[in-house]
Amino acid sequence: MDISNKVFIESAFQPEIFGDEMYDLICRLYPICRSITGDGVRETLSIIHEMVPIEIHEIKTGTRVFDWTVPKEWNIQDAYIKDGSGRRVVDFKESNLHVVSYSTPVKEKMPLAELKKHLHTIPDMPECIPYRTSYYQSDWGFCLKHKDLLALNDEEYEVSIDADLKDGYMTYGEFFKQGELADEVVFFSHCCHPSMCNDNLSGLAVIALVARFLQSFSLRYSYRFLFAPATIGSITWLAQNENNVHHIKHGLVASNLGDAGCSTYKKSRRGDAEIDKAFQHILKNSGKPFDIQAFQPYGYDERQFCSPGFNLPFGRLTRSPNGSYPEYHTSADNLDFVKPEHLFDSFYKIVSVINILENNKTYQNQSPKCEPQLGKRGLYRQKGGLQNAGHFELALLWILNLSDGQNSLLDIAERSKLDFNVIFSGAQALLDCGLLAEATS
């Protein structure tokens, strides 16, 4: 089945159903305490497996991956701070953001002055719990609302973090769909953040639905979907697959896809990769606000795929980028912050880019000396003299003029300022009547 036909795409999509399905997946994943290792990651991937048959990989603690080492596995059972009366003034069971991720076990009593050295708040957002981590440094801590910190009495507190930090595994999920070509399109979404919906349950949900959607199609490219912890996950995958990354022709990191901000595309390190051009085209023609950002070596896992030793054509799609909205890395990034309609919009844009990548070929005009007569082939209006040529007829002229074996259909769409789907439809018509042939490399 061909996904290139826009009418088919739009008839196949059910915005409300798809949006609600992604949101429902987020609701299931939201309560799980995730980190870069541990049972929370396994539980998360097990739920995603219900939607997409991902393969689970377990990488041993101590495994060397370039300049990094897979860390010890962390699991937490309970944590709290109790006041003198025995009341839990901070309770992990109420929010798994209350504990600094990868906190070492602790069971002590201490005065407030000593305890404060291990407490984290956001004074400017007194109603929110911050998200903090200590992955690669032995430490422990709690996060709480600033208003609750101000309410603590100057007394002794019982502090308990019942957690394990020992040799184990780092876990990630991978789904691969074989296409006609060995060339791959790779999607990456990080699965390590606890109880934050936009960052990055939205990315997991959108990419999982894209993977499921593509399963029913025969595709030109092969597609690989990676659900892995941030940084150490992408580094580990690259270390394990270093000899095969030459197959990657297009890549995308997906995160922050469910909030109300405009779609924001961050270009690859190359800056002019085909996926960069495809996303710019889709966003410009979406009729909605958007932003295009140049590459910088800060952000999410695109910086690993785009590191100079790989320099892969990896872009990143978000709505509001990391760090650009107040709710980022706080308890305010909750189920009210993401919406089904924004999830669907992100999904639709990604699939629209896939549509371009699948069909962006280069052709050769088979009648290049002057314009061929289109009317006798049923491709042009029967009456001349009209003031404006239709988009389809204009597309035919652009395609014939620029199909010299050098310009792809996306190049033609950009230069003509016509939508890719119009250009693609025109190319199909010209192919059917023998005026166009696929260029040979």
C-alpha cells in the first residue's frame, strides 16, 4: 500500500481517535518511576510493546561504550522525610519526583539545617516539585514544593530512601521494519524521565503510534525506532551499532510533542540534510506557526548522533523546546499540560515528512527540448487564455523544467513554492504518460 497519496493519508487518519489513544498511553505511563536504568524502564517498555512489538535489549553494568560506562542499576521501593510526630512531610508515594533520581540509600535522623543541604525546590514556582538527578555522582536528595520547605519546623527529621544501586542492566527497546532498501530512517525517543508528560511521555507515545501506523505499509526505506534512556542510551546504541550506522540516511529525535507551543525543528549538524529540508517544507506549508533552529551541541540525543565522529543526518522535533517553558522538569508537566490535539498534530507532521522521504526521487524529462504538448495527453485544460494556471498544471511545468536528473521533487517543490503533494501528483501523471523517467545515479 502506498502512503504517498495525500487523500489516502487524510482518510486513514482519525485525529480524535489517534490523539486520544496517544493521550491514554501517556496516562498509563505517567505514574511509573523511571530512570536511566531499572524496573520502571522495563515496565514502560512492556506497555509500549503492547502497541509495537519492540525487542528488549539489556546491557550489563560496566559495559564500556566509547568514553562512558553503563552505570549500576537503580531501583527504589520507598522514600520519605518524617517530622517529630512521625508524619511524612515528603512522601515518595505521593510523587516519584520527590526523590532525586539515582539517590543512594539513606536511613538517618538529622536536624533541619543538615537536611536542607539535600533539599531542592524552585523558589519562583512554590507550588511545583522540581526534577533532579544524580546519575553519575554518588549522592542523595529530595525535591519538594518551595512552600512546603518554608513550612518545615526547626526540628529533627527522619530521612529514609529505600533504594538499590547495584550491578544490573541498562534496558532499551528497539523496533525494526524492513523496507525495500537497507537504507534506514531512525527515530529516537528517551524513556527515562519519571512522571513528566511532555518530557518525554509525549515523544514515546507519538513515536510508538508512528511505528504502529507504518507496520501495515510496504515502504522504500527501512525504519528503526529506539526507545532508550537519554544520553547513555543513544551512546550505547551507537557503540553497539557503529559498523552499521552507514545505513542511516535520515534520523529524528522526538520529544516535547504534546504541549501547546508551536512545532520547532532543530536542524542536523549538517544543516542541509534531506530530513532538514523535508521538515522545513512541511512546517512552512502547515498553515500554523513554527520555528526552525540551527544545530547546537546542547539538547537531547541529537547531539550524540550528530557528534563529529558520526555526523549523522539527525534532526529534532519538539513543540516547546527543552528549557523554554516554565513547566519543564517540574511536576507541572502533568496530564493537564499535554493535549490529544497537539499529540496528533505532531504525529501528522512526522508522517507527512515520512511521506516526503519515501517519495522524494529525482527524475529526467524525456522530452526536454521545449515543452511537450500536455493537452493531447489530457494533462492540460482544453481552453487557453485563462488568467491563472491551476496548481496542478503549474506543477507539471515546474517538474518538466527542473527534472534534469539533478533536482529532487522536494527541490522542485521548494523552488516552485508548491506543496510537495502537488508536485508528487504531477510527477506521477508525467510518469504515467511517459514524459518522465526516474534518473539513474
